Amino acid sequence: MSLKGLTIPRWLGFSSKLVKAQLHVFADASEKAFGAASYVRLCFDNDKVTSSLMLAKSRIAPRRSLTIPRLELQAAVGSFGSSSSVIAAR
């Protein structure tokens, strides 16, 4: 599959009554890069549950050597910014 044909649906419209919405944010880091991904999980009154990727960000680690815990902290800070963006866009 080529990237040209890849689509990621972002429309969150729904016909059933929304019961609960949750935001899940995951962050990780390695020696070479760090990043975060935000997903929204929607629960409806007809027992249907959907999950959609809302935002993903990645960064290359700085050239100066940082410890993995420090890079993990940078990923966590980035994930907070990502979640704030998703919440503000609702």
C-alpha cells in the first residue's frame, strides 16, 4: 500500500446519543526521537464504542545527549500540549 492511498478519517459525527467521551494520550521516547499521540474514545447509547486518532506529533531528539528520562519528560510535556489542542478544538 502506498501512502498516497492512505486515509485517516477524522469526522466524529454520529447518529446515536453520545454517552461518554474520553481523551487518551500516549507519549514515548528513545535515544533518537520522542512523540505523542492523542485518541478520542466515544461511547454511545446503543453500546457502540469508537476510537479515533486525533493528533500525533514526533520530534527528533537533540544532538546533545540527553538521558532517556529527560526525553520521556519532553514527550510528556509535548503530550500535554497535544491534549490541550484537542480539547480546545472540540
